[in-house]
Amino acid sequence: MIQTLRAGEGFLAQSSKWIHFGLGNTREIKKVTVHWPGGDIEGFGPVALNQRYRLIQGSGTAGKLGTPARKTQLKPMPQELPAATQVARIPIVELLKMPPSPYQSFDGSRKTISNQKNRLLLINLWASWCPPCGVELSEFTDRHQELNDACLLYTSDAADEHRDV
């Protein structure tokens, strides 16, 4: 098994310095081999199962660590579920640019969807065997005018935004 420890991979953030191996039915660990960033390779072991160890470069020994005491006690709390609804909202904070995407139309011809500036495009992926997809397509049909009006409102707002710049 191989795992990699990275000490920092984000702005003002740091990854955990713990590496955890799930060993399944393994009964012993003969050796842990570490490839250090400078290129050195060092073996530690044997080590016991279900233990925590600190591996220090150049020491050759795995120092046993105790389990840290839990400082906070978690209390079970009842969870209040929101009322069921058929409404969902996923706000898109920034407009996503879509690359040109080829597809095959119902008549078998090859076409390409391309990103058009200041124009909204709704893409719905569906399957004929998917009952929720059929309901969704029916809803799109029933609310066609509402969706079209929302697109027109957006595109006029976007044009005004660009005009002010």
C-alpha cells in the first residue's frame, strides 16, 4: 500500500499529517518504508497493529504515540428536518464557460453546441427509461414560457451590465 503525505496544498491551509492504513485481515506489519522528499529511503519496523507511530527521518525507529484525549464531548441532538418540497435551487455564482461540445441529433447528423456570449443555455441529460426524466421534460414543456422569459430577463440584465463598464 502507498500513501503520500503533503504538508500544504491550499491557500492558508494544511493537510493532515496523519496517514492511516486500513489493513483488513492483516495480522502483522513487518516494515514501513518511507521515501523522504530529499530522496532518502528509510525502513521502520516491525510495528504493531492498531497503534499510532511518529516516524522521524534518520532515526530508524518508530516512536509509539498514545491516543490523544478527546477534549470535547459530543452530545446527540435531535435533527429537525425541513418540510418536503419539490423546489430545488443551486445558485451559480459565476457563469460557467462551456467548450464547444459535439453531439448527434435525432436525425443522425453531427452538430456542435457552442458558448454564445450573453445567452443562457439549458442542457438536460435524460434517458427514455428514466421515469423522473420524463416528469422533468414534461415540466420543462409546461414552463417553457416562464423559462424563456427568465432567459430574456437575464440577457437584457447582462447587456446592461456590460454597457456600464
